Amino acid sequence: MAAWYKQATSRRRIFNLQLLALMPVGIAALFNTGYQYLRVLAENPALESGDIRGRIARGLGASYQHPGIVDMLAAGLAHLLPILVLALITGGVWERIIANRRQRPMESGFILIALLFTLLLPGAVAFSHVVFGMSFAILVGKAIFGGEGKTFLSPALLGIAIVQVSFPGSAGQHPLWQGLTGYGGSEAFALFHRGGEAALNAADINLWSAFIGNTPGPMGTTSVLAVLLGALLLLVTRIISWRLLVAQIFGLAVFVTLFNMSGAESGVGAMTIHWHLLLGSFLFGAVFLACDPVASCCTNPGRWIQGFVIAALVVLIRVANSTHPDAVIPALLLASIMAPLIDHAVIAINIRRRSRRHV
Amino acid sequence: MPGSIGLETSKVSRIALSGRDFRGVNFELLCQPGDEVQAGAVLMRDARRPAIQFVAPVAGSIASIERGARRKLISLQIDVDESAGVVRYQPPETQERDSLREFMLASGAWSSLRTRPFGNIPHPDAEPAAILVTALDAEPLAPEPQPVIEAFSEEFHAAVNALAGISAAPLYVCQAPGQALTPGGSSKLRYVSFSKGYSAGLPGVHINALCPIGFGGGEAWHIGYQEVIALGHLLLHGSPWLQRIVSIGGNAVKNPRSLCVYPGSAVSELLADELHDGPIAILSGSTVYGRKLAEGEAFLAAGQRQITVQRDVVGEARAETGVLVPGDALEELAPPGIYAVPLLRALQVGDAERARELGALELVEEDLAPLSLACQSGCDYGVLLRAVLDQLESLR
């Protein structure tokens, strides 16, 4: 029976649910990262890296000859875990320092930020970049605004964006990454950019493998299936706004169709809607970054508008800018900065309409 | 005629008029403890607007007059003794504005009108932009208005026509869909139906939809259906209506049902032998818009239609972060047409101007009660709203 005892969903409960929603993505990330690593090694064993990730993978016994589930899991753990731990330590240290200086209890939100940030990175990211991005996320993304709930951008989004713009092409020293596109997003997307569907077929990427996430890319964003599971949980528990999510996907369909109809013969302009959804990190960003309740519009009309803005920007950057084949991170950043402006306009219209009816 | 609508009657031995039900009134007492009073006898009036009078809801003797800080009236308690009799009021001979108003003021019925903005008793000479009769109740476990109105339909319609006569403004009867209150009488009468959610019965929602209030000085008046019936009783029979229909419900109540009680009944007497054992929380109102009864609020409020008693959840502390996290839940609990998050933010920072633009003048504390519960910031938006309203009232 209604609200009196159905009190505020506590911060802790929301936090736990958000972590839970990221679990399918995390598991998919483990297997896919391991799989991609071992696949590259199987083709070219000389690429085996000597850094700590490669050594852990070897130490855990991940074999690239006929790799099984256990091998993939071991290789995935060897890549994801060091990055995650490093991000957690970086975030935790900053949080501790800030909590001490402000004489306030430490906030736990950095755990979620670290997890999101890690899942948006490629398995081959340089450790120094992890520390840099995570520091930026906590300090500039969160602390200077006063902490959790007072930010206007998703801190993880800001962290990943700063890594992308600071080191645009430098993640190529590792077999997992092979110098395709730097941090700027999805290799699968870059493949399409260069050779269309034929290039995807040549790289063994089909609809099914893209759906379950068996494609190269940032660790957590490749599996559409896992993202959908997380989205389902967040929608059922009403942590994210369904309007914003639907607006993004519907907007993507509209703008992709427009570009398809405009007669592009090749390249991303001719890419159909299902590939837009399956490749790259659009859905991951749409669910876990764009729908951050604090950093998105707070009025319902504003949410619809913001969703369409995100979709328009994603499609536009994807089509027009081949150096940013995935486009999701810059699009989300721009849309997130615009959110207060959109709200302002929506509220102004509402006020004007009210004042006309006033007695 | 207690029990005439077939409900169980619960007679308590003590009732009270509570000062907090009449905001902004500076009470001037016209009686003393120990006085014998008839039902309908004038007990108090507003010192600043002496035409506004407050009458004894039931006959008996004045038991005590409780005062708080700065001698503010907390409650005027009466030990019920029906044998003391009833004051008769001569119904007005004409349906003219002035004679109707005079009758309402003299008989105490005027004090059951409320204004928006601010939720005060209207000034005796004021002109509203609209008068709203709240003839529906959408909250969980509230008594059904329709059988009550049907049982007293003569009184109800007489009073509605009289209310239409006290001003030139339209009179809206807000009812549930399918509740066929037959239109008739004055051409100023409009019948409007509201549905959708628990908030459908809130005057704030009706006013928002029918006559949004700006800063031009306009105001809307509203009155609950039971107070309308009470006015009708005065008009038709010349004597006050000695009962109100109140429901008791909630998961700590053994036998949830509607009761016929005296206005202002002592809650503890009503709930005697009604509750399960264990820690409880008594709410004035429903689980959605109800307010936990504070210490010393032991009597039914004016216009209150339900008491909810819930098992208290011990040990589950509220997460109070001080931070407003927007979400669909806030939007759904806000009165329709009002943007919850911008309004709550304006209230948090005390931005009276923005809050007014976003519709704060149409609201009072009860409208924001569910938002205070749903928001994890732990803010009591009712208190913040009142602070903003006080600021706006002083500017008006």
C-alpha cells in the first residue's frame, strides 16, 4: 500500500542496483576480452605482451591453442582486473583525501564510477591513462561540484572523454588493440568505416556475434545482450527514465533512416539501423551514461529532446567524422552539457503557458 | 440524525478545535473553561477579522484551553454533553450574496472555506476567481464520498447553490468520473470530473487544472464535501451537523471501516480497542498524503476524513543525503502540470520567485507530502513550501 512506507529508495539501494545492472556487462567483458586476446595471439603468437596483463594471463594458464571457457576467463581476468583495481585505488585515494579535507564521510560512488570507466576502456589501455582519467573523473567530474548528486556530467563519461581527447591514437602497442582506432571507440565500427559489411564479414563479425558481444572493442560495451539485461533491471526498478532511453533509440532510428534515404552509397551513411545499434557503444552509453538521473534533463519533455539530440549527434559524428568512428562519448558529453539548457527552455515555456492562464 | 447513512457511530467524550487548522488566525476567546456551550455557540473569533467566528461543533462544557508559545492557541477542548442543546440559526430568506455571506459568517460555516494561495480562511469581503467543491476522494482507504453525498443530497445541493450565490465566480464541483451529481440550479455551477491517481482528490490539483493562480492577487476558494453538507444542514435545518464521516484504516487496524464521529473527535478514543499490538505510527490522512501525528495533536483536524494507522517499521532509517536525485517517481507524485524537480530545487534554495512561477501558489503542504517521502534528500518540502508561501504572502 502506497507511499508512506514506500519511502525514498535509499541511495545505498540504488547504488547496489546499479552495480547489479553492470554485472552482466562485466561478465560479458571478461569473456570477450579474453577471447579477443587469445584470438589475436593464436594468429600471431609473437605479439604476446610482456606487461603485467600478459604475464598474469600466462600465469593463470590461459592457452591460446584451442582456447576454452576457462582460458578466456583467465585472460579476461588478467586484463580487466588490474585496470579495475587501479581505477578503484585511484578513485578511493582521491575520495579519501577529499573526505578528509571536507571533514565528511567518504562517498561510495567512486566504485560505480571506476567500474563504468573500466568497462569503457580497451583491455590494452596504458595504466598511466587509467590513473589520469580516473583522477579527472573524480576531481573535475565530481568533487569540485560538491560530490554525489550535485554533478552535471556523469563523472565516468568525463573521465573517458578526457582520455580519448588526450591520447587520441596511443593505445596500439598491444595485441588486443592492434592500432586500429585508439581509444576513440569500436574497432568493429572502424572496420565498417573502411570496408563496409564486407570488412565485417572478413573479420568474422555477424549479427549474432555483435549481439552477444563477440567483437573487438572497449571491454564492456560490445555485448548488446548484456547491456539489455542491465537496462531491463534499471527500467524495472525505475532508476533510469524510460523516456530518455526510448527517445535515444527512436531518434537513432529516425536519423539513420534519414541518412540511408539521402542516398549514401558506402560508408557509415549507408549503414543500416541494426548495425548502428549492434556495433560500437551506443546502447551501453544510452543506458549507463546518458540516463544518469543527475546528469540528464529533469523534465519529461526535456528528456525526449535530450534523447533526440544524443541520437542526432551520434549519427552525425559517425557519418561525418571517420576519426571518431564510434562517436558515442563526444555526443553524450555534448548532450549532457546541453541538458540544463534544454530544461531551462522547457521550464520557460511551461512558465509562459501557466502565466497566460493565471487568475 | 447520526447513523442515517448506515454507518457505525463512534461517540467520544472529548472533542477539540485545533488552532493549527486555521492558519493565520489570531484567536479572540469568547468563552472560559467550565462554560456550558450549546452546539453551534460562538466560542472564538478572529481578532483581525472579527466577522469570522468559530463555533462549538458539539454541545458540552469547555474542558481546557491549551496554549503554546506566544500564547498561540493549540486546542480548545470540549467535554461532550449533548443535553446542553443546539443553537438555532435562522436561514437566510434570500439567496443574495450579502445575506448568504452573513449567514455563513454568523453560523461559523465560513471558517471551513480555504483560499489558494496560502490556505487561509478567506476574507469576508474577498471575491474569489473560482470556488471549488471537492466531492471526491482518491486516496487509499478514504471513505467513499458518493454514498455520503447521496444520503445527504438535499443538504449538499442546497449548500452548493448557496455557495454559488456568495460570489460572481464559477463554482466547480470536482467529482469522480461516473459520479453523477446532477447539474442543476445556478448557471455558475460547473461539474468537472478528475481521475488518475491518488492526487485526483487534492484541491491543489483541481485548482492547477481549472484556475492556475498567478501573482495578480486572484485567489480560488475550496471546501470539502462534508463541510458542504454541514453548510447545507445549517441552511435546511438551522442547526449544525453534529457528525463527520471518517475512515480508520491501515495495517495496524483490526477492523478498517468508516465511522460516524463528532467533528474534532479525540483520536485516542476513536482508536481505543481498534489496534493490533506493537509499535505504530498514526497518520492524519492517508498513506500517501498523510502526516505523522506529532505530540499533542490528539484530535481530528478540520476537514480530516481519515486516520491511517500503520505498523511502524523500526530500525529502517531514512537515507538522507541532502541531495535531490531526479527520477520518474517524483514526477508521478507531483500534482499534474507541475514540474516536480525544478519546483523542489527552487524550494530547496528558497527561490520564492521561481517557485511561484512553477505553481507554488496553487499548493499547500499536503500536496508535497508524498514528494518529501519519495525524495532521498530527506527535505520536508511542506516546510520549505510554507516558508516560500509566507515570503510571497508578505509581498502580496
